[in-house]
Amino acid sequence: MESFKEIDINELYLNPFTKIGKDWMLITAKYNDKINTMTASWGGLGFMWGKNVAYTVIRPQRYTKQFIDNNYYFSLCFFNNDYKKTLSYLGSVSGKDENKIENSKLSIVQYNDIPLFYESKLVLICKKLYMQEIEENCFIDKSLNNLWYKNNDYHTLYISEITNVFVKK
């Protein structure tokens, strides 16, 4: 962790629409001494229940989901554009089928047993507060359900407190 500096969340300036939606992020967790990660381009940042939070969503078929479900903490890692191809790879293969982290050539470091990537330029450490499966009957705009959930593989929504923010030194 010597290559990172912890900052106060109030010092964090980023556009979540660009950082998450266009640049993407890695959601990474540890379970039973194994680490897995997935690329995500959906989610958000905000303030809820008196806490700074991250909103993440994971489909049921994603291998990383069991890692998130069985741990209180996980990391959200953001990279510069040089890693876009790597993030694309990490989002297209399953850690169940291959050691995709090793194959990606990214390096794992840990903060309090929470995995993150050495190559990240920004890391958010998150503690789960709430989770709920998105439900078909809750859609007001029914076209979203038809567009994104044709296979009824509804995401689980996680609302997590951002407990630490690290930037590359």
C-alpha cells in the first residue's frame, strides 16, 4: 500500500458518469482466500443514510457475486485509459474458468485483507450496507425491463458505505 495515499472523501473530485459509465471500474473481493474481480460500467456514488455510498449492481450469473455476497468489504478500482483493454478482458472471462487476474498481469495488493490493484489510480474501499434484487414489478418504465432483462437475470443492487479513498502517489 506504500504506493497509495489515503485522502479524505471530501477531497475526491471525479465525474461518476465518466469514471463508471465510460472508463469502467473493477469490483474486487476476497472469499475463502480466493480473490475475484469483475469489470463494471453501471453504478453510482452518492449520499444516503448519513453516509457516503457507492451503488453497485451484479447479475446472478457473475462469479464475483458470491465473493461480494460472502464478504462485508470489497474494493472499487479505477484506472487510467491505458488499462481499457485489460478491463475489457477482465469483463469478458470468468474467474471460475481461468485465473483471469494472473492472466491480466495486474498485481493484487491488500488493505486490511481487502484486495485491490496496484495499478489503480483511485480505489474506494466499500462496506456493504444493503442489498436487494431488482424486481420486474418495480419498473415504472417497463421498457427498461424489456431492454435489459430479457433473460430475467436481474441484478442485485448493493448500497455500500465508502470507508476509505486511496489515490496513487
